[in-house]
Amino acid sequence: MSESWRQILYRSVKFYAVGGVGIAVQLASLAFFVGYLKWNYLVATALAVETAILHNFVWHELWTWRDRNIYNPTGHLSRLIRFNLTNGAVSLSANVLLMRFFVGTLHIHYFVANILSVASCSLLQFGVSHYYVFRSRNPAGT
């Protein structure tokens, strides 16, 4: 039995709640790398995004898709790899490209540009996570 639209909606709320905290993690990391360490904003963006990706993965495992992980509790590493190769790749490449455009071309402050970059990828990331990374392994399909 597949999930109802209400179950998917509830899961998406959890996904975006984790993502909201992930944005704070990413912005704090970015501010630290650029503001304190004085790194180039593109290098700092890549590292800040990866920090948020790892944060989000842990919380999606523990909360958002916890019910799906009980059917394959040893699959953490395979899910982490899928998460990094899908959401991570989309987030990392889109963030760096959009940051280059927003900061380098439009001269928007790196902090505001990063918020705009993150928002641009969120719908795609939920779909990939829901239907691929944390897909159900239960024989019943739930």
C-alpha cells in the first residue's frame, strides 16, 4: 500500500523542518568560513553545504523517514551515499553556481545569496529523498 497524500504532506513538513534547521547550520558555517576564516565565498559555500547535507541526513534518518529505516537498519551507509549523490550533488552544484551568479554577477551579499540559493532547490530535493534515497524497503510498500 502506498502512502496517502496526507502522509506525504506530513513527511514533507518534517523534511522542511529539518531543512530549516539545515539552512541555519549552512548559514552559520558559511559565516564562520567567510567571516572568521576569511575563505573564498565559493569554497566556503561548498563546505557549508556539505555540513548542512550531513546534518540533514542524520535528522532524516532519525526522524523524517525513521519508519522506513526499520526495514533496513544496516543501510545507513548506502542511504548516505545516495543522499550525497542526489540531494548533495544538486545542492552543492546549484548552490555554488547560484552563489557565483548572485554574488559575482549581481553583487548580492553572500549571506542573502545563500538563502536564495537554498530556496531554489528545496522541492526537487524532497522528491528525490522521498522516492529514491529513503524509499520504502517494506515488502508491503509502506
